[in-house]
Amino acid sequence: MTALHDLSAEALSKSYRSGELSPVEVTRACLARIDAWEAKLNAMYIVSAQSALAEAAASEARWRAGMPLSALDGVPITIKDNIAVAGLPAPLGTAAGDMSSCAQDAPPVARVREAGCVLLGKTTMPDYGMLVSGVSSLHGTSRNPWNTTSNPGGSSSGAGAGMAAGYAPLALGTDIGGSVRLPAAYNGVFALKPSLGRVPISPPFLGRVVGPITRTAGDAALLMATLAQPDIRDFMALPYEKIAWGSLDGDVAGVKLGLVLDIGAGTRPQPAVRAAIEAAAAAFERAGAIVEPVAPFATPEMMAGLDGFFQARLWAEVEGLAPDRRAKILPFIVAWCQRAAKLTAADAARNFALVMQIREKAVAATAPYDFLISPTSPITAYPATEATPGDDPEKPFEHIAFTVPFNMSEQPAASLCAGHDADGLPIGLQIVGHRFDDLGVLRMARAYETLRPPPRPWPAP
């Protein structure tokens, strides 16, 4: 019998409707799971146990009355530190952050609250979300439940670790360079980075999205039906489109896939990662898909331009902080972004042009295919205490070259587990679609879930 904390959102919704389960008992099970794991993982920033149980009791009453707010009513969810929740702070993972309480919910939180989800609390992240790591000057070190000496990835670090550990069936993360997909890869779970503007957020920014982290494509689709509702606060949002998020089943026969094993920049895939992605491609071929290799399309120069662009973006904020506040920031982050102090206005313009070139090349690489498939990360989880692999501020983005181009191109992309390396650490498969084809990406992910070998049991505390 599946433990309550391991049930999917889809299963919980059906059980609530039948009366077999109660949101209160499920919330208690999730809180107990957090208690069992948290001393080892450090994935939660705030646990809102009292308010979560009150929300669960209200949901239970609605289900008993036959008046649930949505299919997600009573389903537990965690929220990343940097997504505003009314009454809680959003310090952006840094000890230098604003610790005052947020006045209102961010659009995604407003939507899940309207749907009746039970908000368990907020998850950890690294300083300013600028690391694929669980290292934070505010939260300390978050860890990977598959091996607690390993990194959970980032910047949605606590969300990814908590999902693998069974904290909740749903989590909200953010992604500006891979920050939901990379934790999904390192923790062996599912994440969708939607098309830019598909999920309204506040404040919006180039490449920045909120996306669901779940264990299955079906749960992500269920959450997307709620998250994609319109909100006027996002001035970069797409026009609202009624999408049949629940229609995930389909045949992959004849679907044309581009296989990207060398993107042209950054770290080369480890042998185990390459083998897992090649095996996934072979599984798609056996199901009737057409798979063709894709030539490298990114360059080290492009990635250096992106690095410089994001250095300058953060330095513009850090430079204005009082010395005592700046001293609280993770030293790695200061060492990294302070390099932008030497950049000129012409450098900034050139770096932005290189970011736009990444966008151009990513769209062009996708054009001949229905979808691209690639490693999510070229490596499996690295040591938990490292800000980046090797801890070198001069090379912070070597391991995100497969994910960040599709933030700049605004394309939807998902990550799901494609196997494990010899040490038992998960390997992520990335599926990338054309801009606006979020549903297509979810369908391909669902298809792969049926094609891959049976997943391993989830890690236990």
C-alpha cells in the first residue's frame, strides 16, 4: 500500500472525492515526513504547520459538502523562498535579504490558494537564486535525499529535495537558467519550465518563469491548469489560452526528435549521463519516433556573454547595499558578480547581444524537429557544500549549458528521471518544445514515463 506522503496529487484528488482519504490526514502525513527528513536535508525555510492544518480542515469540510474549490483542493504544496506568500518573508535565499513579511501573494500563490491547496511552507534556495546549488548564506546547506553528501541542485534546491523526500506532491519553483529542471535532474523528479509568460509572475524578467516540480507529468499538468490562469500583475504574460492540460496520452509514432548530446559549450556529459540519454532516445525510436542528432549550436563566447549579463544584473543590486548588508551575502556570489564592476557600457551591450544570439540559435536548432531531447545536466549531483562544481566563481555556469538557452528562447522544457549513475544518483532527461507548446512537452514526458524502466523506490530518511 502506497504511503500517504508518496501519493500523487491525482491520486489524492480521487481519494478526497470518494471520501477514502481526508486532507487533514494527508497534511499530517506530509508534516511528519518533513519532521523525519528535515534534520538531514534542510530543504524547508519555513514550515507553516498550524496554518496548513487549518487549511486542510477547511478543505475537508468542502469535500464533505461536495463543494471543493478545484481538483487540487486539499493537496499539499510547498512554495520556494523567493515567491511571495502574504504574511511571510521572501529574502531570496540570502542573509542580506529583506526579512519583512510580504503584503500579498504572488500570482502563482494566489492561484493555488484559490484552488484550495494546502500551503505547507517555503523551501530553501541559494543567494539570489544565482547558483545551481543548495548553499545559502541564510538557509545553510540543503542536501540531496539520494545521498546527503550530494547537492540537490538549485536554485529551487529545497523544492527538488523535498519532492524526492516526499514532503508534498506539489512544489512551486522558479527557473531563469535551469532552476526547476536541474533540481529535478539531481533529485530524480519531474519539473516543467513553461513558456515565458504562460504562468503569470510578479515581477517578470527576461527568461524567468515559475514552474511546477512534481513526481509525474500528470501532476504537473494538473497544477498547470491552475497556475496558467491570468493575472494582470504580469506585464509580460501571454494572452490566456484555454489548454486541455489533462489530455496527455498520445502516440509518439512519427514524432521527430532532435538528439542533443553536445550543445557546444560547457561541461561535456559524463559517460553515465550520455548513456542514459542515448537509451532514452532508443526507447523513443522503438516506440516509432524519428531521432536525429543535432549539431552543437551554443558557443563558449555566448555563455561568457550570458555570464557577464547576469553578473551585471546582480551587481547593480549588490553595489547599492550598505557594507554591513553586503558582508552577509555568500562570498562566492560577491566574488562572482563583483567582476561586473570592470565592465563598460559597451561590454554590457555586447553581452546582451550574445544573450539574444543564444535565443536565435536555440530556436533555429529546434525548428527542424517537433522536440529536442538532451541531458538536463551533463553531470549528476556534485558535493553538497560546493556552490558550483569546483567552487570557481570564474566558471559558474559550465554545468547549465543544456538548460539556459531555452530560458533565453522562451521555449517550454521539462526534466524527468532517465536513470541513475553507478553511485545511485539520478540522471535527468530534458525534453524541449517549440515556444507555446507546453502541452506537447508534457505529452512527450508522459510518453517517456511509460517507456522508461520502472523507477527505483524513493529514498527513505
